[in-house]
Amino acid sequence: MASGTMMPADEMPVMREPYDIMRNGPPGAKAAVTHLGKHPVQLIQDNGPTDTLRAKHAMLANTYGIAMPAKMDIECQILSKQRRLPGLPSSRLGLEIMTGDVDRFGFESYLDRPDERPEAPRGDLHGIMENRLGLNKKPGYGPGSKR
């Protein structure tokens, strides 16, 4: 018997509250484990490119000075902003060369490429540019306007 309480002799004392399956769902293998977080391989895949880029910039700064990584960052920003006219595919080859992606050949290189999709929206170049520049929203311009 427990001290101060009367308990029948054929029952065992409950040391913790029973698991409520209706509120918490069925318990899984990782239900009680909260300290693990992500798998180590997933962490490497998530942080790998940024860690590699930081290490490369640190090596370049130590070798050539702080201006070299800054110059490369500026060149990457310039190359990432260059585009072709709407409706024309842009490969951004210069940016791929700067980042070293031109040497990588992954699934995204040949599977589900946007330029090979049959349902890709193709519009006329003038209409797309008028929408982008907002010319068709101004009064007196666009189809149906009277001058």
C-alpha cells in the first residue's frame, strides 16, 4: 500500500499518466525523441553549397585579398540580372560558369526542363512586353482604345 492512500491489493500503481491515443495519435518510433532534428545527410545537403561557397570565398580572400571575393560577388549579381526578351528562354550560361554549375549534370539538367514542356505558355512578344511595362494599363493605349 502507498503511504496515506488506500489502494486495492490486486492493482498496480500508475507511475505516469496513460498515453491518450485519441488526442495525440498513435505513437511512432520517433514520437518521444525530440532532440534529434534533421538527419546528418539532410544537413549536409542543405548547408553544403553555402558552406562550400563560404570556404571558397575565405580561401580567395586569404590568397588574393578581400577584393577578389567581392569582385566575384558583384559579377555574379550582374550575371544573374541579365535576361532575354520575354518568350525567349534564358540559359544564364555566364552565371553557370561563374558558380561552377556548368560542370554539374543532375536531374534538373535533363528532366522537366521548362523549355521542353508542351503546355508552356507562348505569347506574342509585343503583348508580353506591354504587360511587363504597363503600357496596356495606361489610358489611350492598347487594344480597343480610341485616339
